[in-house]
Amino acid sequence: QVQLVESGGGLVQAGGSLRLSCAASGRTFSSDVMGWFRQVPGQEREYVAGITWNGVKTYYIDSVKGRFTISRDNAKNTVYLQMNSLKPEDTAVYYCAAGTGGLRDEYAFWGQGTLVTVSS
């Protein structure tokens, strides 16, 4: 059974940092693109960051460029999202996803999400 399990969410003050982790199991993800999405209740899901299988190419939404860094450890089947200089508008449920296409293609596998709350 394919599973993506996120961890690392929580409550942090504005300007603080959090590191999200996503542990994948059930198949080999080392050749997949991996991504992080976020969603605020009542709003559309937003593609925050993505990384190719070898880490050579990454994608970031403009609002997080220079603050967030996506990385992966294929040996551990884990992808990370380092979030610095957090802002209240970063508050959302963050989801990890994996896909077999390109960075901007549809993702096939999804985690359950972890809540990030940034207080002002």
C-alpha cells in the first residue's frame, strides 16, 4: 500500500521556521517528482514547491521563493520542505505528493496533510 506521511507541522510565530518531512512507503519514489501543496479551508489547493527525482530541477510558487527550500533523500524515500521567515499567510494544511510525470503535471499519490499555523 502506497503511503505518504507528513510530519513537522505545528504552531510558530511569524518570522519563525519549520521543517516538514514526508516519508514515502509502498513503492520506490526515487524516480518520481515530489511536491508540496497547501490548502486553506474554502480556498483552492496551491502548488507550493516541487523537485525532480535527482533534485536538479525545482519549482516554487512566487510567494515562497527565497523563504522555502524543497529537498529530498532518495535513500530514505523522504522529501523535505524547509520553511523560513514564515508569515501568517503561510497558514494552511500542507500536503506531500508524488508523481510520475513532470514538475507541473498531475500528482498521483497524496499524503493526509499536516497543519501549519503561523501566528502574527
